[in-house]
Amino acid sequence: MAEEPPRILAERLQDLCLRRHLTVASAESCTGGLVASVITDVGGSSGYFRGGVVVYSNEAKASLLGVPEALLEAHGAVSAQVARSMAVAARARLAADLAVSVTGVAGPGGGTAAKPVGLSYVAVADAAGVEVRRFVWGGERLANKESSVRAALEMLIAHVEGLGAVGAKEGIDEGGSEPDTGESEA
């Protein structure tokens, strides 16, 4: 099955959200606002998209979203725990039904053995909880960012369709991602 372009995913998400009267917000780090940009490229997105926050630095994550500094220190900005906190905060602060967050190492630098270039965590939060998924992309900076955007949109769509219920997925899916338990990385 061929990957759908982000624009098509955004159109699908918009259709689903408008039909179900759901609102969406975003909190982004490594994607630098690309999720919000792709969503708002579709005319009529103001009918469901509440807004987005780009929090590139740890200071911005803490001051704008209230991500606890202790969480950032213990797990690092690129972690399931921080992705979870970002999504929950974006949902609350923008008064949305759903929020998606993305944090990762886009590259080309910044990677480590434990957190390589291409590592990304995407989280979707709603009233029932949060689903966090871990991805490792193998591309250059822009390709890694675009892959993270596609993953964020696909997770939102699956969530809205009821196919990605919180905690329901186990193992590795077709996208090469693994569910993240929220446990710290060793």
C-alpha cells in the first residue's frame, strides 16, 4: 500500500473531525510546526483545528506547555514521557478534543546511541488517555520531519476512526513503529 501524501491525510482528518464535531490541537518540537502547517493548508481547517504550539527548546516546553523540568531532566526532551506531557498540555491549553504532539531528533546532528537521528515520539491525547508511539526514521532531516508529520496525521485519523484506541495496539505496526510503554530508556 502506497503512503498517502500529508495533504490527503489532512483532508481525511478534516472530514472525519468535522463530521464528528471534534477539535484538534498540536504541540510540536522537531517538526517545527509542520503538522499545523499541513492541517491548515486545507481550506476549512478552522472548523476543527484549534491551534498549535511549537516548543523547540526545553525552556519553551516547560514555560508554554508546563512540561515539568524534572521530567525533561530525567528522560530528556526526546522521550515518550515528554511527548505524553506535551499532548496532554496542548489538549488542555487549547481546549481541544484531541491533541497530537511530536518530539524527536530530526538530524543531521544531535543523535546518540540511545537516541539516534530519526528517533521520534508521537502522542495523541483525548479525554480517555494518551497513546504514544516510538518511530525511528532513516532519512535526512526533512524526510524525518515529513515522516513524523505523516505518522502524527495517521495516528489522529486512526484515533478518530476508533482504530487506534488508547493502549489497544501491541507489537510493531506496518509503519515500523513500536508502542511505547512510557518506561525510561536504558
